[in-house]
Amino acid sequence: MSIQIKEVSKTFGSFQALSDINLDIQTGELVALLGPSGSGKTSLLRIIAGLEESDNGAILFGNEEITHIRATERKVGFVFQHYALFKHMTVFDNVAYGLKVRPKKERPSKKDITEKVRELLSLVKLDAFADRYPAQLSGGQRQRVALARALAVEPKVLLLDEPFGALDAKVRKELRRWLRRLHDDFHITSIFVTHDQEEALDVADRIVVMNEGKIEQIGSPEEVYEHPNSPFVYDFLGNVNVFHGRLENGQWRNGAGGENHGSLAYVRPHDILIERKKPADDAVQAKVVHVHVVGRTVHIELKQERTDQFLEAELTKERYRELNIKVGENVFVRPNQLKVFIPEDYSI
Amino acid sequence: MAKKKWKKHSILPGFGLSLGFTTLYVSLLVLLPLAMIFVNTASMSWADFRATVTEPRVVASYQLSFGAAFAAACINVIFGVLIAWVLVRYSFPGKRVIDGLVDLPFALPTAVAGIALTTLYAETGWIGQFLSFKVAFTPIGITIALTFIGLPFVVRMVQPVLQNFDQEMEEASAILGANRFQTFIKVIVPEILPAALTGFALAFARALGEYGSVVFIAGNMPMKTEITPLLIMTKLEQYDYAGATAIAAVMLVISFFLLLFINGLQWWTNRKFAHS
């Protein structure tokens, strides 16, 4: 089911959590709401679920306006960051809950419920755990139970609030892949909230970057990563180096002074090239401050000689060996690709 | 068979010492005085004992004491949970005052409570005059007095549990389509049940032993409104120590089994949370 969000605003006391949010989500899409804490992403999700009421604006599921329909009747699936499983019920009863609370007329027979729950438990690979209580499961298993519970009512919309936030890195990655596969199989319109850019880039069809209650950018993972439309998005989606410089005849120059001085250039660490010899005029001399190897990539911290600014660069291990860089040495750095934002248009 | 290890490794030493002290303390303070009841009772012949505890007046007092205490504890569970709910879930002016008032039945000398309740519920009292039935000097009055003194137990047991209750569980229940009643019965009640049961047991036990507040409002008519503790006092005043302890011993044994049963119930409801 498609979701339309029109002019939705929300304040908590004097805090503007959301202001005039407009967002269209197509049927079967997997959308990530990405932003730092306090950006309003969770509030938006809770408003879509009906757990919170918006101050104004409208929300449509398909062509039906549901702004004032209670959460109980919206028929969405919701997955909480901290699982919110019913502690006193077994895994089986947790998953069956949504079916068991239906009014008598709509309630499936006991046999059908059992069948459905078994089916879902095998989907989340927890067949053997049906009789366990949530406290006897690991975090990843609990979140899978929560997902099965949400799917049991066959929702048209699946909402996930930082679903993997409380899990350790390895389990998180596994569940991420698994959610992606699940979505590819079932095509439920899904929205998930995350503050982890890697997670959003990895899983989502489309990313909605939010900041301070507003949408900064909407686009495919590639789009927002390669063509961020503001310094905030650039900064939020991965590490970044900022060069202070000036614009001259449409050309950006490193270093302060001159006309339009104050303009900023953004460069990703992996777009910084390091050379032993000065390759061109625009290369900058820098001193290697720190080198640390994380798996196959080598992170290098540099300090620009002239401006005393710190830079971060990422090299492959091969390139690192080739250059044979040591801490304290002087090298030349040059941005391979940069994006310039002029402060008149944007402020950080 | 390998020797069973009681002691778990702990960073704080002193298992032996603290267990020894606990045993001594509980023995001196609880076990020994209670044992004296049975020792004293043993000075009677079996026939005398049976005659004393099966006397119609004594049997009637047992029924009244256990019945009124049970009724009062039931009322306290229902309204105690309600008060705890209101105090935890809502904020309103005067909330702290109400929160403080809940503890008052503990602080007040019970005789004062008894006199106050009697004045209110007597036929000419502020509340009594509007009621078409008699409250003071009837089992209803006794139940009111016992409800009064047992009120804090349930509230104070349930309050912290409600405070720590994960409200996301309620939201999850609502999103899955459960109505408010279903959410309350299926999600909230099971969570607060162990605490409510503990509160019930405490209120019940406290009501069984209550003397001060009841004697005023009860009227103490033999066979009708005479509670067991009063009967024990009467026997003591007549220097019939063996008779008094005999009645007490029976009461103690019944109370012990009732509390054991409630504890069993608690264990049963708690079992499901064993691993959390």
C-alpha cells in the first residue's frame, strides 16, 4: 500500500519535532528514515503508526485518509528497537497474539492460528524455540520474534523503529540482509528508522535524510551518497574532510583569502590521493600524524602544513604498501573529487 | 554423588557469617516466640485443647477473622491497583499529597483509626446516617477497618512494578489490534499479578492480626462481631494463658498454610519470569 504524508507537523512542548513533512512512499518500497537523534525520524514513524498524533497535516494509506484512525485499526506491523515482546508469553503466544485478539467473527480457528504461527516461526528460523520465553532468547532471536509477531497480522505496511540498534555488529549485519531478502519476497511497503548510514545505504530502496524535523534529501542510496544536496547530508553520510578555500573564475582554490573566500570543499577520505612527489600545483603538503589499519583499508590522519588542519584519508592496503608511508613523514595530498558548498546558500 | 555446592562464587565474602547471623536472628525474633505458643499450649490436655478451640464462640471468631481479612485483602487488591495506576500513570495537582496519604494507615495508631471510623460509620455518624444498613458494630464495619489498615501494602507493591512497566508493550498490543480491555487483561495484569499477590498476602496477614482498630468498630458481640485476637485478649485478661495460646496456635497454623498457598501461587506466576 502506498503512503502519503502531507504537511505533517508535530511539537512537543516548545520543541519542534517535525515541520511540514511531505513524503510519498510507493507500494512495496523499502524506505529508510535516516538522521541523527532528535531529527524527528522516530516521531514521524510513530505518527504513521498512530502511536502519536500529528498537530496538523494528513496521512493517507492508499487513497484512504487515516490521520484520525487509531493505531488499533490501522493494521500496520511495528517493530520496536527494544523488541517490546510480551515477557510472560512464550514465543508462540507472542506471535499468535495479533490473531488471538481479533473479534470472534474475524478470528481464525485454533488450527489455522497454530499453522500460521508455525509457518512464521520457520520463516524467522525459530521453529525450535516456540515454547521458550523471550528472556531465554538472545537479542537477535528476540528481534526475529518481534518481526514474526508483526507479520502475523499480515500488515499492508511494516514500520521498524531502529530495529537493529540494540544488537551487536555481526548480528546486525545478518538481520539486515535477512530483512532485505524478506522484503524482496513479500513486497510489504516498509519504512525503517535508523541513525546508521551504512545500514540505510545497505538495505533501503530509497533514503530520506532528516535533520531537525525537516527532510534534507530524498533519493536512492547512490544518489544521496554521490550527490548530497547539502553539507549536512554530505557530512552525515560518511566521513568527510572540509577544505576552506575560495572560488576564482568558477575554479575552487584551496586556502583562504581573495574573493568569495569562505567557500568550503567537501572531500570523502577515499577521494584523497596521497603522493610522495608534488604532482600538480593544487596539491597540498601534509604530515602523516597517525596510521591505523582496519581490515583491508588503511586510515591515515594527516595535518596540512600551511593551515594546520587535520585530514583523513583512506587507502587500500596495496597502495599503502606501495607508498610505504610512515608516521612523521611529509607527503602531498590532492582531492580526486570534491564538492563545493558556498556558505551563502548553506550554513552548517 | 558429588557434594552439592550451596555457595556461589561472589566478589563479596561472608556467606557463612551472614547466613549464620540470619538464622540466629530469625530464630530469636520469630521462631522462638512462636514456638513458645506451642509449648504453652502443650500444657493443656488434648481434651481441654479440643474443647477450647471448638467452642462455638471461638469457631465463630475464626470465621469472622479469616472472612473479614480475606474480604478486606480482596478489596485492597482491586482498589490498591487502581490507586497505584492513577499515581503512576497520571500527573495532576495534589498527586504527591495522595501519594503521601497512602502511607498514613501505617503511621496512625490503630486505635485512633478505629475511633475515627466508628464515629464516621455509627448510625448517627457523618457517613452512617446516610446508609440504610448498619455498618458500625457489624462485620461490614470490621472489613472497613481491616481495609483501611491494609491499604498501603498493595499500592506500595504494585507501584514500582507499574513504574518499570515497558509501555512499548502496551503500544505493541494496540498495534496488533487488541482493544484496551484486551491489552489490560492480557498484557498488564500478568505483569503486575505477582506484585499484587504479594500485596494481597501482606494485607491479609496484617488484617488477621489486627486488634486495635477493630475492637472499637466491631462492638464485640459474642458469636457475631468478635474477632479472634479479641477473644485471645479476653482469655488473657482472665489469666487463661493456655486457652489463649491454644486459640492462637490454631490461628497460626491456618495462617501459615494460607500464606504458604499464596506463596505457591506467587511462585507459579513468577516462574515464567525466572530467566529475566
